[in-house]
Amino acid sequence: MSNPERAPRALTGGPGPACSLPVRIYYHHTDAGGVVYHGRYLDFMEAARIELLNGLGLDLASLAERDHVLFMVYRMEVDYHRPARLNDLLTVGAAIARVGRVRLDFEQQVRRGAELLVSGKVLAACVDPRSFRPTALPEPLRLRLQHR
Amino acid sequence: MSNPERAPRALTGGPGPACSLPVRIYYHHTDAGGVVYHGRYLDFMEAARIELLNGLGLDLASLAERDHVLFMVYRMEVDYHRPARLNDLLTVGAAIARVGRVRLDFEQQVRRGAELLVSGKVLAACVDPRSFRPTALPEPLRLRLQHR
Amino acid sequence: MSNPERAPRALTGGPGPACSLPVRIYYHHTDAGGVVYHGRYLDFMEAARIELLNGLGLDLASLAERDHVLFMVYRMEVDYHRPARLNDLLTVGAAIARVGRVRLDFEQQVRRGAELLVSGKVLAACVDPRSFRPTALPEPLRLRLQHR
Amino acid sequence: MSNPERAPRALTGGPGPACSLPVRIYYHHTDAGGVVYHGRYLDFMEAARIELLNGLGLDLASLAERDHVLFMVYRMEVDYHRPARLNDLLTVGAAIARVGRVRLDFEQQVRRGAELLVSGKVLAACVDPRSFRPTALPEPLRLRLQHR
């Protein structure tokens, strides 16, 4: 069996907690242009953000159910530098750039080895999952997001 | 503007209520093989089933919320006869093949003009959306599904 | 059958050629938050851009094969204002904002009736589909994109 | 960081070469029913088949380009036993059930721990990627698929 190192890794240094997730490119990620479809990178980036939060002990499923806290993306900026192809093994990074009262900003990168393929800024807000209205990040949550 | 006929149409004749939905193929449906990715047809088939139910006055969103009724697919058989390509205009059909106490069976086809590209059987069951346990189809619902 | 008006419509006025595409929300567009998954809007936006180009007589499939011209998205900015839900009927707009030597910029909106749900800027570049290197837009293409 | 064991593993015993791939459930896999969307399992199953072939030294990208060999799914049977939810860690298995002159049959399972969630049969055929016509599996390929 091929053995890509698949466990997400914590990154040290940098502005805040960070995580790096390996992603293999399969047919369902690609399009008829022969490369990864541009929308699919948002799935990879979501995966890396969830693994980053999981790594901080924040389980989004129980946050939504028990604490009525949901993170909604309200703005994305994505730059596509180079295309990825079938069977490539990519590394998808997520780092917390800023923790506000309601907001949570991420910086993200997708790399193939040392090559930067995609970079993005993802701005999320804490909302109540029943009303989708913005709500303050619960204090214990904010603390965990700010400290490593 | 190109003007594909986009409104779902009721089909007459056949074993039960039926519906036909036009679908244009975009990049996000295709893969690096240059054709539509096999899993994407399940999305087209789901769309045609929902339009069929909508056409019978069954709004799945309010069924789930108000009546605690959710249809879950529990078996699919799909045959892929010919590939579809970028910019093709397909017709996706859904017909109710059988209405049971809990079950709802669909027959589905995807065509490009007269050509049959994909055919499938989709077996769904009525479940409670809170427990995912099978539950009997509410009587008024069953009647609407059986009669045209 | 329900009868949403499904044919893409040309929009008049505004800075350049434009198109508006109706999209119904199905289960495969939504996520466990109960609303449309943020990445799925990129598929809707791609669909509206392709229908806009189709409406101008530009078939991307034959452009790629015959003319070796492929449009690659190289930057996106997306703002999410309000969530969409299962069975909503949305309108996805695409307008050409700027035609450069290599670049093609789009402005896009997703609406539910008069309500603005999502807005975005999509910057695409003309590349050779074999090398993915930027290439000038063929002159006849540029003319068609600039004039209504 | 959470540390799910992410490397695909070869399975011993059984009827033929097999592979097992860990998959974490993210928002983009789920739908408004609160569980994984039924079509998404086809992506997981495709991923496990590709990792199985990768593990046998068969790189699909170069097979398509150099050897003009593409595997097309021509029939699927999928049984859904139990739903998966956000943040679940699943194991997706793929085993080669039969190697024919043109055909390649797979047996697949998706599990959460010991619980079987989804099982499927996937029948693929070897086709020429230019014509999509069936073609015999190249002899060296067939040998590698038959022997462990």
C-alpha cells in the first residue's frame, strides 16, 4: 500500500493555532479541464479548519447541539496560483489569524510539496444555529482559540 | 441567451406519477476523464425525485419539520450505459414505481435526446428525522403518491 | 408539476453582457447546519457564467478542444449575506464586468426574490488547456464578449 | 491535534487485494437531514478504490495518459444500513472481487468502528479514454490485480 502520512499535524510558531492536513486528489475532485475544480478547494479548506478546531478540543457537532454555536463563513477570498492534478498529494493548512467577539478569521494554504497552489482568507462568524443571528463566542471557547 | 426548456414536466401514462427535469452539464459535474463523474448522476436523480414530489404538492422541507417525515435512500442500483460531456443538455426522469407502507420505490432514467445514458432503481423508506427509525407513510401522503 | 421558470434570461442594461439562472435547492446542496453549504454557491456561480457564455454563442467544450482556450478562475471574493434553505428557488446572476487582453472579470449575485443572499467577484484568465499558461483571448472572442 | 490513523492499510486474507481508508465526516459531506448525503459515499468508495490501485503500483493518471487505459464504472449496487454524522471517523474498504478480460469488480464497505453503515458492489470496465470503448486489460496490469 502506498503510505502517505495522513494524520493532521499541529504547526508551531505563527500567529495562532494551526493545522496541516494531507489530501490525495481523486477523480471526484477534478473536472474536464484535467485539474482540480476550483470549488473543491473550499471542501479541503473546510476539512483543515475542522481538524484545527478538533485539535483544540472543539467538536463542532456537539457545539451546535449542546451549546447552540455554529460557525458560518461570511466572506472568502481565494487565490488560485497553480492547478493540482489527479493523484497529487496536497497539504492543506489552516491557521487562526484573529479571534474577535463574534468573528473567527482563518488563513489557509494548499501546497504540493513546497509549491503554493492556493491561498485563502476565510472569515467566519459565530451564529445561533436556530436563528442564524450573530452571537458572541462563548468565553471558554475564545480562550481556547487564543492560547496554544 | 440559449433557451433550453428548463421547467420540469409531468409525464403521462406509465405506472405512477412521473417527472422529467432538464439538466445542463457544467464543469463541476465532470471529472478528469472528460465526462460526467459517475457519482454526480445521483444528484441529478435526487433533483428529479424532489421535483416529482414537489409536483404532487409534497414539500420535503415542511414534511421534515412539521410532519417529522424524511425519505431516506436505503438501496440504489445504477447502470451507466454511455457517458455525458460538458455542455450536454440531459433529461432526468423519475417515476414512482411502488408505494408501500414504509417504502417508496422510484425508477429513474437519464437521457440525452433519445439516447439512454443512465438508468437506476432507488428504494427509499419513510423515517422519523429525529431517530432515523422507519415509520409508516402518513395516510394522506400515501394517497397522493398513489393517485394522479 | 410545479413550474419554476427555468430558462436562463438575458439581462439588459448594466456594464456588459449578463445572465440570470434559476436554481432550486435540493438536499445535495445543503449541509448539516440546515442551510446551503457555502462551497456549493461556487457551482451555482459557475453554471451562471457558462450560461452567460453559451448565450453569447461561446461553447466552452469546443473552445477547449478546437481553439485551445480555457478560462481558469484565478481569484474569487465571495460575501455570504443570508443562508438559503432546502426547496428555495434562487436566481443566480452573472455579468461580465471587464474584458482584458487575458482576463475576464465577472460580477455575480445569488438572490431569493429581492433578497440578496450571496455576492461575488470572479476573476478568470484565458489559458492554454495543454500548458495552463496564460494566453491572449482570441480577437473574435473578445469582440463578442465586449459587445451586446 | 487529534490523531486519527489516516494512512490507507492493506488488508490480508479475503478473495483478492484489498485496502482500507479512514475518512472523517465534514460539513461538505452532510445534508440538511443532519447525516451524510447518500451520494457522498460514492466519493469515499472511489477514494478507496484508487488507494487500492495505488497500493498495487497502478497510478490511474499515468495509466490514462501513457497506456490509454481508463476504468469506467458501469454498474453500482449500494445498500445503506445506517447513517453517518458530522465528525464521525469512518473506514472505507475496497476489495477486488473479480478480474475479467475487460471487467474489474469491487466489493466495498463503509464502517464506523465495527458497525457496517454502507455496502456496495462496483463493476468497472477497462475503456480507451479517447473512444470510451471497452478494451482488454493490459496483461501486466491483470497479473498485478490477480496476485497479492
